[in-house]
Amino acid sequence: MVYSDQHRSISILMLPWLGHGHISPFLELAKKLTDRRDFHILICSTPVNLSSIKPKLPQKYSHCIEFVELHLPHDELPPHYHTTNGLPPHLMPTLKKAFDMSSDNFSHILRTLKPDLLIYDFLQPWAPSLASSHNIPAVEFFTTSAAVISFLVHHLKNPNVIFPYPSIYLRDYETKKFSSVLESSANGIKDVERALLCSDRSRNIILVKTSGEIESKYIDSLSKLMEKKIVPVGSLVQDPMAQKVAEESSIIKWLTERERASVV
């Protein structure tokens, strides 16, 4: 797509983690941004992920939201496993390693597309570093709630201090699992180290999938912990009307044939 110098859309490249629970909020954020401003969004992921995400994009966004393929090395992991969807749990470190090894391919994408901004996820600290090397600002986007993130970051930065909001706590059996999550790693780097590096490298702000009306105190807490402005972007729930008529599933068609109030 070519833009004139007089009216050039702001180009935003998005790089979510390779799970649908992350890609879907990025897609909803892309829709929200293009609804409000003249943005051109490029969502970057592996072909196997994009093949399932593309059908979810309504036609009205086809001119302003595009998809960019990111190819991972497949020496240890075949392309159909370049996603968390259906991935055997023991291969998760291998997927993270392959994702890390795609950084050169991602650098080529940055160099070719020259976006005005990169919005990235929580497990790829190399992404904002590469963007910086191309003079592209980068901002992190958390697809989980501010309460969860603030609890985690507080635990990491203040391990001996009780979380100030007692309604959020871990039961004894949860503590052990929580500790194992903190110790998980790939390529010799713990996930928590990746997450903290990603947040440190975000340019002044961090986007969070939440709203101030629901999580104001956790947003404030997270802002102090991160020493950055936290920007809530809403719940990003998919519009059910976007799937109407032409995209009706066989289940919906079957339900419409039933008598009113006859099906539970």
C-alpha cells in the first residue's frame, strides 16, 4: 500500500506472542485503533496462526489491517507447531527458542516495512531492541488484567513485602505452581526475566487490556512498579455482530430452525 506525503496513514506493526489468547486481543486492539484514527495496522505472526485469524477479520477492516508472516526455523519444530494451539506442553521451551531465533527475520520485516510504531507482547525482549536499532519506537501491550500483572511484578520486585491488596493472594497449593511458573525458561532465559526486560524497554507507556473503571487501583500500583504510564485500552471483546449472516455457523443455523425457548 502506498501513501502520499500529504496524507500518510500512521503505520503500526504488532507482534503478539504465538498464542491465540494473545493474538485475538491484538486483533481487537487493531480494530479499535483503526475505528478511531487513520492507522494502518500490520499484524505479524506465524503462517499457522494467521491462517486461523484471517477469517475473523471483517471485510470492513481489510483496507486498514493486514497480516505479515513471520517464519520460524523448523529444524526442531515443524511449522504446524509454530503456535501454542495444540502444542504438546513439553515443546513449549522449543517454541520459545524458535521464536527467539526468528529475530533476524523480524529485523528484516522492520527494515522492509518501516512502521512508525511497534506494539509487542511480553516474551520477546529482542523485539523492542530491534525496533530501537531501526529508530522505531516500541510499546508493550499486556493482554492480561492489571491486577494479575501488578501482583506478579510486586512479587518479583518486592519478594518480602506483602501485596497491598489482600483480596488477591495465593493459596498454599497455588504457591508451588506459581514458583514453577517463575522458574520456567527457554534458551537459558527465565520467562520472568523476559517479561521484565520487555516492560523496561517499552517507550514511556505500557498498554493493558483493562479499564480504569474496573481496575483503577491496580493500574496505579502497576504504574508505580513499572515507573511508566499505564494506558488501559478497554476489554477488547469481539463484536458478536461481526460474525453474523454470511459467517453463520452450522450450530446457529440449526438453532434458528428450533421453536422459540425450546433449546437449553
